[in-house]
Amino acid sequence: MSGGNPGSLTATLMPNFATLIAPMALLVPFMAPQDDAAKLTPVPPTEDTEFSHEWLMMEGLNAVPVQQQIRIERRVVIRISPYRPSRRNMAADAPVRAPQKLEERKIGKCLKVDKIGTVRPTRDNRLLFYMRDQRLIAANLEKACSARDYYQGFYMEPSKDGKLCIERDKLQSRTGVKCELKRIRQLVPETT
């Protein structure tokens, strides 16, 4: 035991004071005399207890009420996916492709959202909606917006009437850009 710290041997051999006292502290409640009958009999109300109840009621008036409510919020977002030609059967996509010469026809101010199949931006800063009923719709965006932002489709909040209307509803791109439609037209093959 030479060359070591003389205090380290005493620290390892002598337990500290807390470890000696802890078992005795656990036995103290069992040593005190207990009267079981006194615990079971109700205490008659006195002036002190009535006053304390009133005091607690007054404290309750100033306390912040605890809200125990459940709030359920539902948010529905419609996503229109981008146009992607099928790679399984390229011949099936041939009739869907737009012919070279198209003319525009007025179709009103709104489209039913559930009829929109896919969307694709064009070079002339418009969006082409490929409808589920095989129609092709061109939509002009407001001037400050670019159709290229919608290359991955768009999101929109559903309206009560279930329609997408010009100058009312906003389309949100995946990058967060929000734009309104200014004009919609149906594209049909040009008749000569």
C-alpha cells in the first residue's frame, strides 16, 4: 500500500454518512404511534376550514382556466399531377397528342376540378390541362407568373362549387408560387 493516496483507502473502507442514515429514515414512519380510528373519523368543519374553502374559491376566480377541448381541423388540398406520356404503349398516346394547328374556343370562366387529368406548361407561358373527357384546355396565367413554375403540377384549395375559375382561385406550384388564371380556352383542331 505504499505510494498511494492515504485518503483513498479510508474513502473506500468507510461508508459515507448518508448511506448509514438512509435505512433508518425509512423506518421512522413505522416507529411513530398511529391511531387508525383517528384517521377514519371525519373532522367537523370549523371556522378555519370554512375560511380556507372560501379562500380557495377566491383563488379559483383569478386562475387561468384550463382548456380541455379537442379541436379537429381538416384541410383538403387538391393536387393535379404533371403530364407524363405512358411508356408502356406509345401507340395509345398518339391520339392524345395535340395536332399542329389548333384554334381556341370560349368555354366560360370555370372548369370542374374533378375533370382535370394532368397539366403541362407550354413555351408561350400557358398551362395545358388534359381533361379526363379528352378535351385540351389552355389557361393563361397572370402576367407576373411563369408557367415553368408548374412543371411538376400544382395544388389548390377546393372551392364550394368544385370548380377552378379565372380571377378567383389560385394555383400553387410545388415551389410555393401562387397565381390566378386570367383566361381559359378550349383547343380544338382547326377546321378549314
